[in-house]
Amino acid sequence: MSNNYVITISRKFGSGGRLIGQKLATKLGIPFYDKTIIELAAKNTGISEDFIEKSGESISNSFLFNMAYAGSTNYRYTTQADTPINDKVFYAQEEVIKQIAAKGSCVIVGRCAEYILRNNPNVVRIFVNAKMEDRVQRAINDYGIDANGAEKEVKRVDKGRANYYKFYTHGVWGDLKYYDMCINTSFTGIDPAVECIIALLKAKEGVTE
């Protein structure tokens, strides 16, 4: 494919979206960004990687919570104490994602990338889902989550992601109108899902506008 594409992948927890992104990037020979976004945002802000990663699955804006982090010796934005830490994390990741997208073709997983890059004509937006029973099984087998609480954890993470998305985009996470392709891995499996996305890219390349 001759065109440059930034492929964003949003996914329900346990659907295999991250694995699809990794395999897709490898097959296309382009960079894959997931944890790297967190690392770069942490470097730019001084906020811990652990906090940034968890912020993508919850919204914590209480005064005491933010004051606690503002008092951290690693926190670089103490002069902006009126801005919630979660907001600073989102803006830092937004900047990183835009910088990454400007470099050329890549795959970006999560972090509201499809919203952040909504005005970029080269963005191809994917949403990955699967049956609950399959997601629970992946959570147990691949992520080491205890079987007794696996379904509850899957639902908790999904709810956190949905709340985070709504808070920063004012949209509904998983709404079909925000995506160019939605894939159910319970139906396709992982490798065929990768091929579906590649077929979409080829089709988009062949469209005459």
C-alpha cells in the first residue's frame, strides 16, 4: 500500500484488540503504539506511568486526589493546580498521539486516539468486540485474572473505559458512527481480523474521491 494510514484500535476488554494491533503493525511493517504513549506522556509530565495507565480506565477528579498528586516531587505542573491531574494526563497523551500520527503510518491502541485524530484524513478507526464468555476466557487465560471474579473485572474495565471516553469526547464509546470497521473476534478470530483490516485499507486506497 502506497498511502500512509494511522490505524486506531479501540477495544472491549478481553476482545483481543491489542493483539490484533500488534499483529497488524508487524504485518504492515509499521510502528505499534500502546504502552509507548504512556511512557512518553509520563516523560513529558513527570506523572508516573502507573497512574497514567490507570487514568485511561477511570475518572478521578476529587480535590483531595488531585492535591495529593500535585504535591508529588515528580509532578511538574504544580503552578496549574486548578487543573485536574486526569485532564493534564489526557492533554499530554493527546499531544503525544498527534506527534506520532504526524510521523507517518502506525497503529495506535486505545487512549481515545480515534477522537483525538478525528480531523486527520489518514485515520482508519477500528473497534474490536467479542462475546462476553470469550472475553472472560481471554481475561483468565491471557491476563491471569482469577476465574471467580473475571466477568466482574471485564465489566469493570469496560465501564471505566466508557466513562473515560464519554468524559473527554462527550460521545458514546463503541458507537458505530465513530468507526470505519467493527470486528467481532468471537466470529473472526484474531488473524482473520487482521486480514479484514488490511482489506479495508486496500479498499480505501482504491477509492477515488
